[in-house]
Amino acid sequence: MIPLHDDNPTETTPVVTVALIIACVLVFLYEVSLPPSLAERFIYQYGAIPAVIFGYADLPSDMVALPPMATLLSSMFLHGGWMHLIGNMLYLWIFGNNIEDVMGHVKFIIFYCVCGVLAALSHALIDPESQVPMVGASGAISGILGAYLLLYPRAHVLVLIPLGIFTRLMYVPAGLVLGLWFVMQLLSGGMSLGHEGGGVAFFAHIGGFIAGMLLVGLFKHPHVRFFNPPPRHHRTWEY
């Protein structure tokens, strides 16, 4: 299922969500403008490398741009390709505005960064001697998904379901969309254990999602309830 839109209105303008999307797009455009050798150097400079973070390896001195722990933040603005960027920004746009709405702009950016850092550390701890850079906003966005699951599991999400040469659009509960997404991360993470080299950092997704669920209660406005009912003006299914 590919989410396209939710039916969950907001009361405030999601300026931080929009700013994060713009920042990620601009950084990626800069990445792809670089020659391949410089683009690889850029990734190693600003990506989060577990072995460097935990002191098992060091970058050459001329490549050090930030303290190792700071790359846990900078890596959130890098992406490995167009599909990586588009997928992350789609999820951030659909679900981020509601979480920003219930936290406020300042708390939301703190929540986003904390979830992103905890997500990267979750993946890094699986293989702390890995020298493969971690890049992407998906760990932080996973935190948003975890928060959304607890706050709006009964909201409706319009999803695209590919069925061979056919596709179908339908509204399904957010709890189903996000619950299935998390189960897929768990299964994929389990199958990825023992495999070396690059790929999808499933344990960053898992760690970020759990972090979001644990932290949302501390960051949301006190009057916002968990498990909010869905808006009444939408049907459950749409074809």
C-alpha cells in the first residue's frame, strides 16, 4: 500500500514540516550536482558511520567536517537516490503536519531530531563496527509514524494498491497502514541480520517508530487525546 493522503485536518500551518522537506530536497539537489567522487566524499563527511561514531575507525583528517555525533543529525538531510527522497518526503508530508499540529513548531522539531538520532543509533548498535554511512530522514519520519499511530489510528488514509497491471485507490484506517508498515520493518530487519554492505536500515525504522511511540506523550499538547476518533465527513472506502 502506498499512502497518498489522509483525511485528518490541522489547525495550524505546518511550517516546520514544509521547511524540512525543502531542506532535504535542496541538500539532495546539491548532492546530485556533484561529480561522483565528490558526491561520495560528501556522503562520508556528513553521513553517520557507526564505526566512526563508536570509535572503531576514523575518517581521514581532510574528510572530517563534523564531530562524529553531529553526523547523526546531518545524515537526516542526505538521501541515496530519487526514490529514497520521494518516499521519505511523501510520508513526512502526509503524517508530519498532524504531529506538528499537536506539538507546536518548536517541540515538533525537537521531537523529529530526537527520534532521528535514536533511530540512527538503533541501527548503528546492530553493527557498531560498520563503515557504511547511514543517510536518510526515514528514522526521524518513523518517529512521526509511531506518534501518529497512537494519536490517530482511526483516521483514514487514501492508499494506492498495485494489483498487477491494475491499481486501486481506497481509504483504510491509519492503524492498519502503519501497523502493516511496522510489521514489514520487523520482518525485513530480521531477514537483514548477518548481511554486510549497504541497503535499507530497517532497524533505524524500527528504533525511530518505537521512539516516537514512547516520546509522543511528552511532546504533545496536554489537551490532545490518544486514539482520537476519525473525522465524520469521509467514507471508509473509496474506489
